Amino acid sequence: MTTTDPAAPAESAQREDARRSLAAGAAPRRFGSWYIAEHRIRAMKGYAGDAIFQSFGNPLIYLFALGVGLASLVPQGVEGVSYLQFVAPALMAAAAMTVTANETSYPILLGFKWNPIFFGMNASPITGAQIVNGMFIHIALRTVVTVAIYCGIIALFGAITSPLGWLGIFVASMTGLAIGAAISSYTSTITEDRGQMAMLQRFGITPLFLFSGTFFPLEQLPVFLQPIGWISPLWHGTELGRVLTYGMAEPAWLTATHVGYLVTLFAVGLWATRRHFTRRLDK
Amino acid sequence: MPQPVITARKLTKKYGDFTAVDGIDFDVAPGESFGLLGPNGAGKSTTMRMVGAVSTRTAGDLEILGLDPNDHGPDIRSQLGVVPQQDNLDQELRVRDNLLVYGRYFGLPRAVVAERADALLEFAQLADRTKAKVDDLSGGMKRRLTIARALINEPRILLLDEPTTGLDPQARHILWDRLFRLKEQGTTLVLTTHYMDEAEQLCDRLVVVDKGRIMAEGSPAALIREYSSREVLEVRFGSDRNAEAAAKLQGVGERLEVLPDRILVYSANGEAELERITQLGLHPITSLVRRSSLEDVFLRLTGRSLIE
């Protein structure tokens, strides 16, 4: 005779529940970030018009205004290259920044507050960190596409002379992503909208755009203003772009500093954003 | 009870000094429809978020489908469907796209998600609105879409936080009908509500919660039996005479509950009590005899009304 444990079937039913849960959770654990990226791309249908204008329209306007208009005032060029060649890498980095600053400001406030889709995502197997990863995969794709188009147009204007010029696409994108990660690490902490986005634009993005050696070399600024450039990711990205697109001469340690600065800013920003998301969703 | 799908022991959640959920114990059996009934701020939603494996508990034990949410949040959530109190459908996506995108979060193949989405839109009576913008849907439709979304992964447990709050009576009945069908199909339902009629309609068993604690537990009928009388006589004397009349009514019925605008007389026979009141020389402006409800249970247990 064998003895039977009356609790055994119930216990095995529970083990079966647990086993099924673990099996079903495996795919989202691995690929959850990509599912979020897929969502963000699908959601772009809603604002495709704006995105296309940003990719094609803005670059053309800036190129004509600066490369053709302003350049006529600087016929001698800057640092031995034409003015268009000089501003082109800066414009690419700034275009990347525009995309990432857009994607990491209002959409994050929206997802937590006005249309709290992040909570909906988190109710499924998706984690807070995966939401952030997925958003950045989407932002990276959008940025690379935008900058690539920009780069193509600039090349048509004859402003890219180095064979390594196309690498400028990735430098500019990396610059944008580093700035985006820094912005999202802040916007993910905002619980009440008190116009912080407008402040960010006015006192963050715009000064960065103007004082990062974009339209004139940083050395033209008075010495006491130059540190703005050194802490500006846009300056590091722009200088790196100049090295690649027309072979601007600078010491190797400085080039390495540009790369290190951008990578570190991106990594720290992403880490902080993931942390804020995880905490905020666990309420 | 068969091996429960949810087990909570001394489950606690604190926010700083505030204790939202204060050491509650409960089990939910597979296929059961379990309710948390209580007023706003009782800790129902917090409990739901912990059971939903998104909110980390402060203390106590919690097991869902044999797993601890602290270690297996995503795995547990793969088997849950969640209908939150605040709609969080994606307004940038159209109705059907909301289901498609959500199904993908569970790692389901696109073809499977597409097939289920169509069936669920049918179930949610939204088959003719597939291409509509979410914003253009009525409150009831949005809630039904949220329920459809919560079912895309064929969940073992469906969590509904105040599913019909803010809906008009007709929309509520449509929703109840859909939930009743799910219950018949064997889906485990866990719902919070502050509507007693909803709890009576949908719950096999419920706990009455107040200030983060469980006050009572049982089926709606058993709770009414235990904490109330069969009938309730409601009498109104006008607000200025209410207290005065209440003093004269002492001893009438099994128990009295004096509210600002009326007096409730608990008794097995409401008509007989009304007659006694008339014999006492009191003449209420209005009187009403009704069956006891969970509202009376709540009033008895907490001294307060559910909807304040």
C-alpha cells in the first residue's frame, strides 16, 4: 500500500501555476525593451508629419540661413575651412539635440501624468528600466535617421570633405542621446508641470545651442565664458564632428575627452532615468 | 478551499508614517470572484497594486500563483490582467492598436495578438469602433476597452480596481454582464468597489476594509446575516426633529442607526416596527422598508457610510 498526501494535488497545481508564470515571463524579461521600442515606433504614426518636417525642413532652413546667408559675411571661412564646413557638424549635433530634447521632455511627463501609459506598461511584465531602454532605442533610431538625412543634405552642399565624414552621423547622434539622457533624468522626476519644460528650453537648450562653439570657435568668447563650452555636451560633440568631417587638428587627449564625456553623460543619465522610473512606478 | 492563487499574510504598506494597508490576511481561490469593499482611502487600491506585483510591500508575506512578487514581478504579471481605476489606454493609438501593442508586451506573436484582439473587441462590444481614437470613446467604452486589453494575455487572474466608478447606470450594467461572463468562464476576479450593489452582484466572497484593516469577511449574504437584520425600516422626521424622534424610538427594533437625515431601524419585520412607531404617536414624513444590504453591514462595522 502506498500512502497518499491529500495536499499533494493542490501543491502540484500551485507548482504548475508557478512554472507557467516563469515560462510566460521569460520572453518579456529578455525582449521587453524591444516591445516598448515597437510601441513607440507605432505611436509615431500620430505625429509623422512633425517628425518628417523636423528631419527635412529644419536642416534646409538652417543650411540656407547660415551656410549660404551668413557664410557670405565670412568669405575667408573659419580655421582654414569654409564657413559651411565649419557649422555643418554643429548643426548636425544640434539637430540631434532637438529630436532627443523633444522626445525626453513632454512624452515623459505625459506618460506619468496626463496619459499615464507607463503605469499601463508596468502592469504587464514590462519593468520600469525596460520602458526607459525601449524609449531610448526608439529615440536612437529616430535620431540616427534624422541626422543621416541632414548629413546627406550637407554633403550635397559640398560641406563634407573627409572620407570619415559619415561617422559624423554617429557622433552627432551620440551627442543628442547624451543630452537626451541628461534631460530625461530630470524630467522623470517632475510630478507637477510648472512650466519646467519652457525653462529647460530657454535656459538649457537655447544657451547650449548658442554658446557651444556652434557659430564661432569657443576661443572667440571671453575667457570667463569658455567653461560653458567645456561642460556643454554639444561643444564636445561638435568638436568631435569637426575632427571627423573636415579633419580639424586637435590633440588626441582632447578627442578622447570628447568621447569620454559624451559616453559618461549618456550612461549616467540613462542609469538615473531608469532608477527614477523604477521608483516612481513602485508606489 | 483548493490551493489559493493569492495568499496574503500580515500584508502591510506604509508611506512614511502613514499606514495604507495594515497587516491584512486573505486568500483567493482559483475561479473565485473576490471583492474588497470599502470607502475611498481604505487601502483597496494599494492592496490591488501589491497584488498586481507593481508595488513593493513594506512587510508581511504575499504569494501570487505560487511566486513572491518581490522576486518574480514580471513572471506574475505575465499571468495577470489589470483594469486600473484611472484609464491608462494610449491616446496616441487607435482602439485596435491599443490591444495589439499591449499584447506584444507579453511576448505574444503578432498573429496571435491580432486574432485575440478581434475576438476581444467583439466581446467588449467595440467591434465597430476598431479604428476610432481612444479619446472619442465614451467612459463606458473606454472601460470596456481597458478590460479587453487586460484579457489579451488570457490572464489567470483579472484585477479590477473600481471598475464601474464614474459610469452611468446603463454602462455599469453592460460591464457587469461582461464580467459575469468572465466569471462563468472560470476567470479568477479580484475587484475593489465602494458600491455595495456591485459587490453583491459580482462577488462570491468579500472582505470589508476600512483604514487599511479587514473588518469582516464572508459572502455578501453571510455578511448581511451576521451583521445586519433581514429588513431595515428607514424613517424620516425632518432634520430638525430627527434627534428628538430618535430618543423616543429607543427599544424599537433590534438596533437603531441614527443618521443626520433619517433613522434606520433594524428588524426582521420592518412593517411591524413601523406600526409600533405609529402607536408611539410618532408620524414620520416618509418611511421605507427594504432588505438589508452591504451598506448596512459597513455602517454597523465602522459607524460610517460607504459613500460620503
